[in-house]
Amino acid sequence: MSESMLSTKSGVESRRSGSAATRPSQAGGAPSGPAGRGAKGRGTKSQGTKATKGGKQGSNVLAHCVLGIGGLAMISPLLYQIVMSLSTNAEVQSTPPTLWPSVVQWHNFADVFTSMNFGSQLWVTVAITVIRVIGQVLLCSMAGYAFARMRFRFKGLILAIVLSIIMVPSQLFLIPQYQIIQNLGWLNSIAGIVAPGIFSAFGLFLMRQFFMGLPDELEDAARLDGANPFQIFFRVMLPLAANGLWALVIITVLWSWNDLLWPLVVTSTANAAPLSVGLSNLQGEHANNYPILMAASLMAMAPILIMFLLMQKRVMAGIGRSGLK
């Protein structure tokens, strides 16, 4: 029995010595079991994260390159217009075209004032734009609020009739509008140019959609506080529709500044015409002075460009909220 106990002790000691011998080798090597598999999984995840980040950076670089090329393609006509305004007429019409003038012709911008009544036409354009913007904002916002929030008889029918004007080409109204302006004695005047564009069915529809998107609880709370409809409109609803108003202002400014057909019909003198008519008169029947025309176009474009740079955030917010492109 003692011999069996001795053999058992020796077996236990041998197993202990074997396990002690294997511990250093395991400590020096990679861990085994679940811990080893977890560390290996974390290493694989980190490599996958790095690969994903690298892929995103590559896609961002590619997107910026594509956007940069597209932006350069969009701005290239403006850059070439600047080059043409600083060149001579022979260089503009040369083949192949001149990418940069041999001598910069700064006097082309000064020659604009001798070629057209730029100062008076700029004043007429600004006056027309300001009056139209004020009229559109006031009338279209009030009409849009009435059709969106108020209840009255034949509201749907009246709205359909007004919106049907959008589907009719504006050229069909030229003769009736001209006869009305002529009978009023407003030819060759700012009032005659402004009158047809002081209200628009599109502006009414745009403001109506904005007012319909506002919550009814605000109007109900103001009514409970004793506010009348005018107070509710001017103090509560109109400030909340600021993005819609800015969208309407942007559209009206661009349309009024570039309007050509109607001012060309109702004006016959250079002093009463806006810049759009003055620029069209610079184009001759047989020959054109392209540097003067390009210089005048840049000078006419400058106020709108400056306004966009100063009000860029509001321009983007107004157009983004209105869904226009």
C-alpha cells in the first residue's frame, strides 16, 4: 500500500512539474482560448475600420475633384467674359481665340458710359426692382395667407382662376397690357414698367404653401389673446414665413433685373429704359463691339453678385426651404 502511495505522489509531482514548464512558454506566446480569439477579433475589426476610413477618404477626394471640375466648367464662361472685356475687338474675334490680351484694355469699362446711359439706366433698374419686390412681398404674402388660413365662399374657384394665369404664356398679355398702360399715360415711365409685375400668381402659390405648413396652434393662441386678423398676420404668421419671403425676394429680384421684353415694349427713350434694354441696344445690326458689351454686362451683373455674396446664407435657406432649383 505504501508503494502505491509513493507512485501516486510521484505522478502528481510529475504533472505539476509539467504544467509549470508549460506556463512560461504560454506566457511568452500568443494567448490561447477565448481571450486569444477576442484579441484576434479586435485586431481584425481595427484593420477593417482603417480600411473603411481609407475608402471614405478616397471617395471624398474623388468627390472634391469631380465638384472642382464641375465648378470650373460652370465659372469658365464668366472668366472668359472677363478676358473679353479686357481685350480688343480684334483679339476677341481672332481665330484661335486669345486666352489673355497682349495689352489689358482697362478703358473698355470707362467707354461703357460713353456708349450708353449707364447711370440713368442703372437707376431705373434699381427702382423697378425695389418697387416690384415690395409689391410682391406685400401683396403675395397677404393673398397667400388669405387662401391658406381664411375661409370664404368660392375660395377654391378663385384660387384655380388665379393659378391658371401661370399656364398662359406672358406674351399673350402684351397687347392688352400695352393698351392699358397707354391709356393711363404711363409709357416711358417707371410706373408703366412696374405695373404688370407688382403681383404674380406664382408668388401667391409660393406663400400659400408656406403658410399652410405652419401649425394652427400658433394662430389659435394669438386669437385667444385677442389679436385681430391683421395682428395675427403681421406679428405671428409673417415672421414665421421668413424663408418663404426670402425665396420670393430672390426670384423677384432676378426676374426684374433681367426683364427685357416688357420694358422694350413700353419704353422708347434711352433715359427711361433699364439696363437690359440698354445692353440689347449695344448689339449693332452689322457689327458689334464685344469688349464694350462684355464690360457693360459685367458692370450690370455686379450689384446682383454683391447682393448674393452678402446674403448668401439667406439665399440658400430661402431656396432650400422652397424646394426651388
